[in-house]
Amino acid sequence: MSERSYFPGWSVVIGSGVGIAFGSVPFFAAGFALLAGAMARRFGWTQPDVAKAASIYLFMQMLAYPLCGAPLDRWGSRRFAMLSIALFAVSLVLLSQVGASLTQLYLAFAFMGFISAGTNVVSYARAIALWFNRKRGFALGLAASAQAVGSFLIPVLAHRLIDTYGWSFSLIVFAAFELAVCLPLVGFLIKDSPKPYGLLPDGDREPVRMVPTQAANDGMPVSAIVRTAMFWKLAISFAVMGMTFYAVAPNIVYILTKKAGMSIGDVAMIQAVSGIAVLFGRIGFGYLLDRIHAPIVGMIALALTAICAATYSLTAMPALIVIATILNGLAIGGDTDLMPYLASRYFGTIAVSRIFGWFLFAFFLGAAVGPVAFAQLSASFGGADTPLLMLVAIQIVPAALLLSMGRYRVAPPGDAKLDGAAAITH
């Protein structure tokens, strides 16, 4: 099977990576704690006050994700992503103008959460799924791994900009970058499908036979998909994953300064280390998804998450905290690779945008609960140790659900042996 010297699908991966690297997810996950901390010090807000802003943002993003599917199917990845980037830049400018009013803060984060969903993987998963089949997991992981670039750069740059020029100016700088760099690159590199160019997925010159393990389902309507047990098992699993990650990420300054006695600069560097780990997690887990049954890959990610939370709870040793942070970065890379991959393997590519949108809805439903619940439990228990151990225990839920998953409905071509052998239960 021969391939072209350069397959244009890789340009789609690069363009997707640019958009994802500086989308709202890395901005929020890696930059919120520093931004909110600066605003809290300026206006005298408490940690629960800013945690509510995080939950509002995540709740609005949760509502937005299922709404992304229909316009993505109609307009394609390129146009929808470009519109989302432009609106995200506007929301950053609006946030920069917030005064001492918590109401203004909450409204600004609500607006940002709702209009910025399309700056993330959901906008690009459809194009990548159409450009790649056998290499889909690796291509998705490679594109999504670019989030690590943002997760590394954003906290470092935000810390320096905030420390030198203030939080308001730093938001203006990020908005200008979205419009001047991300928007034109995404517009130039993203192509919605190989078909208009006379190409086939993966750069193949001949169609490759798909290997169905159940009835073909690429035309299966979303209304039917959401009635399947597989859909709900995955949705519940992703909800727990989202709650776990976002219980920790927006509260990481509180956890590490109160428990480990770290400075804000130390926390910024810890966040940067996590960003590097996400890079390797995205690529590594994406590679594994093309070779190992995806639910098994998911269980590996859950184990890493549990180890991180347990370490944060049980020790204040800086070296162990850095190791735990690396494991958590690897884990979130696996969690987010799983959603678009499983959406396409279990339910086909026709509805992948809408099903991925619903999985993101579940992920951010859990995420919206995580920050405030963690902050309230920390206040009730007098510290973060017990809530962190509770996060360890709850990983049993998605682990059990993933163990009950069966064969893919449509396997990667040529992987019939892998798919049949990998099925755990039906």
C-alpha cells in the first residue's frame, strides 16, 4: 500500500494544533488560577468567590458543546473554528474590563464559556476523523497534544505579564494573539475533508475495507445513539473524569500554597511542567489508541489520575508533587484523546461532531461541579487532603464502566484481529 510523499491531512493536524494550543481549554486550565488570583488580590475576593467563576465558565461551556455539532456538520471545521477564535478574542477583551463587581466577573466568564467552546478539539475532530482512519488515534492525539504548548506557555507568560503590567493588559495581549496568529493559521491550514481534493483517508491510493464488528452504523441517528447503553457508560465515565480534573486545576494554587507552602511562581512552574506532560500524554495515548482497545487505555489514564490525587493528599514533598503533576498531565492527555476516538469508533463518523459534543457536555457537567464542590469540601474538612482522597475513590466508577464496554462497532481497517481480541464484554 503506497502513500504520497506528503499527505495534506498532516497540514490539517498542524492547523488543528495551532487552534487547540491556544483555545479556551488551555487558557482556562493553565491560566485561570493565576488570573483569578491576581484579580482576587486586587479586589479582595475570596477563594470560593473565584471558584464560582470557574464553575460558571465550565457550566456555560458544558451547555455550548452539544450545540456545536449541528453548525460543524453544516459549515465544516474551518469556518466554525475561525468564528469561535474571533469570538474568544472578544471575550478576553471584555474580561479585561471587569471591575470590582463579582457580577461582572461572573457574566464575563459565562460569556467566555459559552462562545469559546469551538476553539477546542470539538471543532477539529470532525476534519481529522475524515482525513484519517487507520492513523486516527495518533492524528487526534498529535493535534490535541498541541494543547500542551499552550498549557506550558500560558502560565509562564501570564505570570510575567501580570507581574509586570497587570492582569487586564495580559488579557489584551492574549486577545491580540488570537486574532493576529491563531485565526489566519487555522484559516489557511484546515481543510474539511479529503474528498474535494480527490484524496482518501490516511493518504491511501485505494479504498481500504472497513471491518464492522456489529451492524454498520455510520448513518445511525443521534436520537438512536443516545438510547444505547454504550453512550451512557461513556458519558458517565467522562463526567467523572471532568469533575476530577477541574476539581484540582482551578484550585491548584490553593492546594499547593496552603499544603506545600509553594509560592505563586512555584505553582506557575508546576503548571508548566503539567503542560509538558500533557504533550507526551496526548501523543502517547493517541499512539496506544490505534493499537490497544480504547477502554483499556482509559483505565491507564484513570490510574494515573488516582495516583496524582493521592500524592497531593499524602505528601508535601516538592519532588513527589512534581512527579504527581507529571502523571496528572499524562492522564488528562489520555482522557481527552478518548472522547473523539470512542465517538467515531463506537458510533461512526457521520455523527462524530454531535456525539463528541455530548461527551464534552458530560465532561464539563462534571467539571462545573468540581471546583466549587472541592472548595466547599476543603472548607468543611479544614483542608484539601480528604477531598483529594475522595477523588481517588470515585475513579472506581469510570473504571468499572470502561471494563464493561464491548467491541467497537466499526473497527480500524485491517484490525479485525485486534478488535475481536480486545473486546472485554458485550
